[in-house]
Amino acid sequence: MQCFDWNAVSFGDDCLINGFLQYHSFENMMLKVKRTHIRDGCTVTFGACVMGGAVIGRDTTIMPLALVLKEMYLPTSVYEGSPAEPASGSTLLSSTLPRVGEREHAALQGAAPIDESVEFASATLSDHSKR
């Protein structure tokens, strides 16, 4: 497992993580770190990548080489591909939930509210070349 932003993730119990966890990005010369939630019983398999702001529901499996994009909400199921989509033949167990935003999903699932993104100022490449 490779994770650079341990302070930006919450893991549930009984998770198996063997992929890449990338919770930061550089946008408009700003470092953005987004809080990510991986719920109880999740599996992130070899080579899969989870980006910042994602919420992965209980007992969800992310298949090898799948890509979970920024701020995706994945209810319980098996996901594959880039971007991650439900695997053929899998059933979304929480498909009866109403379609609401991440914050409301977290409240429905009994989870802690999702933190807002944190922005840090960063130097531009030209600043480094002037040294």
C-alpha cells in the first residue's frame, strides 16, 4: 500500500488495502487535500487507486487497477474500471437510498460528517528555478 496523506483518511474496521491512496492534488498552483472515508469491511485490491474526497461504503470491493476519482461516493458493491463503475453482475446493495449529496449520505449511514477540503499555498515551479 502506498499513501502520502495519512492525516486525510479514515479507515473502518476489517479493511484490506493493497492499492494506491492519493488524497492530494495540485490545482491552479494550490495543494488541495481532501478527507476520504473508507468504511468497514472494504477491500482496495492491488493496483487500484483512490483519490481524495471519495467515500467508499461498507463492504465495498475495488477491483485491481480500478480508479476511484475525486469526491466519488461508492455505495456497497464491487467496482472495476477507470473510472470505477459497478462490475458486471454486481448489485448495488444500497440502491434504495435516495440520491442526495455526500454529507446527507454520511448522515444516512450513521457516519461522521465529511470534512471540507483543506487548501495549502504552494510555490510555483518558477520560484524554485530562481534559486
